[in-house]
Amino acid sequence: MSDEPAVRELRLVVTAEDYDAALHFYRDVLGLPERAAFSSPGGRVSILEAGRATLELTDPNHAAFIDDVEVGRRVAGHVRVAFQVDDSPSTTRKLADAGAEVVAEPTRTPWNSLNSRLEAPGALQLTLFTELDRP
């Protein structure tokens, strides 16, 4: 067997009703660099670089636990996108100023990160997290 991974890249594909607003929010406000852009007759797509990708799988009980820690109640749907950022409080404010709805302000978690929750363009629920120094 090869030590090479079978999967080379994870892409989360989001269909946004307001493409221009979503592109502005994620590329220009959040700061995800545009790696490529393509068009088709009457359509467009942009591929934005989001750093290292992982797939986090959780069962419903743990998803409820995460919601309880970050928000205080169950709010996430089937998919939630988490972005590690350097400063979750300032990034939360910046994204709120750009139209995201703050669901929960940054909260220190039991796993020692500072997490906030937002409803964002493209009908995505976002967690912004900043890893804190380990005690």
C-alpha cells in the first residue's frame, strides 16, 4: 500500500442564491484568496483557498454538545463550517458588519478555543475559532 493519501483536496461546494454577495463576503471580507474562477453560459463559480481542510464527523449527541457550548442551545443543521482565525472576536465583528448574523459571541470552550457562531451568506452556519494557549 502507498503512504500517499487517496484524497488530495476537500472542497465544500456551496450554491449561493446571491453569488455576488457571497463572493464578496467570503473573498473580500473573510479574506479567502480566489484560486480560480470559471463561468458557464449564465453561471459562475469561484474556488476560494481556505487553508488546510479537514472533515469533522460528529454524531447527533456530540453536535448538540458543541452547540450547547458555543451557543447555549441546539442551532446547527446537518452542515456547519468552521474557520480557524487568529482573532475570533474581531473577525466576528468584521463579518457581522458585512451582513452575517451573530448567533453567539465568542465563548471559551472546554477544548480551550474561543468560538463564535454566525449565520452567513450561502445559508451557511459558521463557527469561527481561535486556538488559545494550553494551560
